[in-house]
Amino acid sequence: MASTQPKKIRIPVHGVLLLDKAAGSSSNDVLMKAKWLLSAKKAGHTGTLDPFATGLLPLCFGEATKFSQDLLEADKTYEAVVHLGITTETGDTEGAVLDTRPVAVNLAQIEEVLSRFRGPINQVPPMYSALKRDGKPLYEYARAGITLEREARQVIIYTLELLDYQAPMLTLRVKCSKGTYIRVLGQDIGDALGCGAHLQGLRRTEVGDLTLDRAVTIDRLSATAEPERTSMLAPVDALLSTFPAVSLPEELAERFMHGQRLPPGKTHDPLHIRPGRVRVYRQEGAQLLGTAQLLAHGVLAPERLIAM
């Protein structure tokens, strides 16, 4: 029998939801639930978290989706619990145990090993990852029992701090560049200590300049009255806070919104702003217009424009 429930009306929703993802849900599952709760027409995420991981997952709605790539490129900060002495098929709690070894390491040994992983390091991407080979994600090969050669990639570990060690659990804070696999980092640290390891827990606390401080859970969003849910969104330009701001008077703002390059001039080319990417506003931050490239010779070249 066909459902008599009326179809949910989708509306234009623009902004960023700083979500505190719970363990056990995929990033896409919580994105779809948040999109439904907000009745949003358009939504996207800024990079996934593994189902077993928790923490900050910025979700973009409407015009904010135009800038989601910027957070894919951003540095990330995590708190990770590494279980020494046990290696698993996936490098985390979701895989079968491959090996168990005794753990006999002290703090001095741990600190010495951690020092080897600070700065630029090479990582081999795990087989259980979404990286694709011939159009198919690596995890599909892994599930079929196939292991492929993977080329090491350079990533940067800006911070690797020991927070706690209660054998066999090692708690770390990691700030890293894009593309870093914390599962692989945990495994490599375990190998360097001679006992092996897997990732017991992972919580993301920062993405670029965004933090967990204002994040909400999907349960809290659901419990909030529907008309008030959009008030929980950060503005679109929350994704662009690392870029210098440029304000345009009305006449130049209209030209900018028509995709015209603007010539050098003190109205839009403050001396303190270096060439590079900028966020552009109409009249002293009153309205975000989009992003642009401020070129070396002072020309402002429109990049991504806001249509709202």
C-alpha cells in the first residue's frame, strides 16, 4: 500500500553545520540525516570520518558546498588511542586480529619513537581505504583478499604529543596535513616499538580553524524544533576564515558579481594583503560575495561567487 505521508518540502539552506559525529555511523549517513532534518535542497561533507571515529565533521549546505574543497585541503587535529601489542587486518578495531605480541616499552622509548614521526614522513596508504585503483576503491580489493602495491606518499605531522600511557594504551594528539592516515601512523609507531599496534579510538577535534567548541550532535539537532534548526548553522564564510577579507563598494561589488576582473585600486587592494586567495564582501563585511585571487599586479580576479 502506498504511503500517505506527504513528501518533505526541500528549502534553500545555506551554511555550515559543525557536527560532532558519534561512533558507528558513516559520514554519508549523518549527512543525509542532517539534510533531511534541515529540509535542505543541497548538502555535502568536507571529507569523511571512519564509522568507528568520532568528532568534528563539518557539513555544508547550499552555497557553502562551493567551498567544501577548502576543508578537504585543510590541516586536521585528532586525539588517538593506540592499542599496542595487537595488529589487525584494517589497522583499527573493525578488522580481524592478525598478531598479538607482548608490550614491554617505557616512556623514554615511546618519546624516542614519536620523535621519528614528527615533520614530513612517508606513508603507504592502507588497503582498507577509499583510494581508487582502476575505478575501484582499495577496500574492495582487500575484501576480496587481494593486496596491491601502493606508492608511499609524503604527509606532514606538525604535532605528535603524548597525552597518556597506560599500557597497552597510548593516547596521542596529532596535528597533520591532508591525506594523513592516523590508522597507518598508529601501526607504524607500533612497528617501530617492536610490538605492533592498531587504532583503538579516534576523535577529530579540529579541521582548519574550525573546532569542536560549537559542534552539535545529530541527536541534539533532531531534538531541536524544526524552525530553529537552521540557527545552529555557522555562516558560509566560516569555511573561509583563513583567507584575508576584501570589501568592495556597491559599484565594484556589482561588477565583481558579474565575473569582471577589477583593476588595482585602493578601494579593494589594501597594502597589507599579499597576493593570493581572498574572501570578498560587499561594503565592510555586510554580505559575502565569494572568493577571488588577488594577483601580484593588484588585479582582483573572481573565483567562486555566492548566488543568494
